[in-house]
Amino acid sequence: MFVGMLPTFVELAKKIGDFAVDAVKAYAAHEKASTQLSIVVGQKAANAMSDYANQLQKTTTFSDDAILSLQGQLSNFGVYPASVK
């Protein structure tokens, strides 16, 4: 009875594994962007910019990770938190 369902369970397990890998990669990307930003502008400013990125994510099509990365790049060129908003 359950032998015929084995391929379905294997496929489901693979999808769950793929989801877990993608989730860990997304978390790592977010942490990398946050860490790089805090190195450039300091932890307090990075937290404020991260909050702003989260707000923008809700109203735009851009992910907060992409916004954080761009904020970090802008900060490297001398565009600081107060002028980003």
C-alpha cells in the first residue's frame, strides 16, 4: 500500500531540503549585507537603515537584502544614512 507512495515521499523530502537550503542562503545573504553595512556606518546607523530597508520592502518590489546592499555601496561612496532616506 505505501510502496506506491514512496516516490511521492522522496520528492516531498527533496522539496523540503531545497527549501531549507534556500532559507539558510537567504539568511546568510541578509547577515552579510547587515554586517558590511554596520562596518561602514556603525551598528546604530546600520540598525536604522535595516529598519528602513524593511519598510521599503513592504512598499516596493525590492528585497530588504538588495536595499541593504545598495545602502552599503552608497555609504562606501560617502552617501551616509541621513541622506539615504
